[in-house]
Amino acid sequence: MNENRKLLTRLPDEVRPQYRDQLVTIGDLAAFRHDLLKELYQLLQSNRRPGEKEWLKSKEAAKLLGLSNNTLLNLRKKGILPFIRVGGQVFYNYLDIQNALNDLMSKTGKS
């Protein structure tokens, strides 16, 4: 029995049980935001190939960024993500998406 307790204390943090009274701090959220933006930026850099579409429809942009359509709409409404509307269809420029991510990364003060 004492052996089991020793094993539990040696487990890495990601394997240890989580309890609902554990708090997430503002610093934790800021670090998560930074890591998420950095991963999105790297994903965009690695997925960009010559000959890819320059303009993406909303559904394509959301899929590329791993966001829901509502989150994409909120980024558009807040002016974070530039877009154009042709008829009833909304398009996002691939380079504008990259630039928006760069701006968000620079505002966090990290790279």
C-alpha cells in the first residue's frame, strides 16, 4: 500500500488526477493564449504551399485556424481579421490571416 503512494507522487503532472478546486490563473490563461497563437502561426507557415488559394471562404478559414464559424465571425466583427464580401459570400486573404496572427503575437510581447 505504501508503495502505491510512492508511485502516485512520482507521476508526471499531466497524469495526476485533477480536482475541481484547482484554479486557473490569469497568467495560465495568458500563457495558453500565447501558446495557441504560436501554434496557429506555425501551422499556417507550414501549411502554406506555392499555388494555394489566396482567398479563403469563411468555412475554409475556420477549418484552417481550427475555429468555429462563430469565433471567426467574432474576430471579423472586432476588426481583428480583415475580410471582403462579394455578393453574400465572405472571403479572407491568406496573408491577412497571417498578419493578424503576427499582430496578436506581437501584442502578447512574446514570439
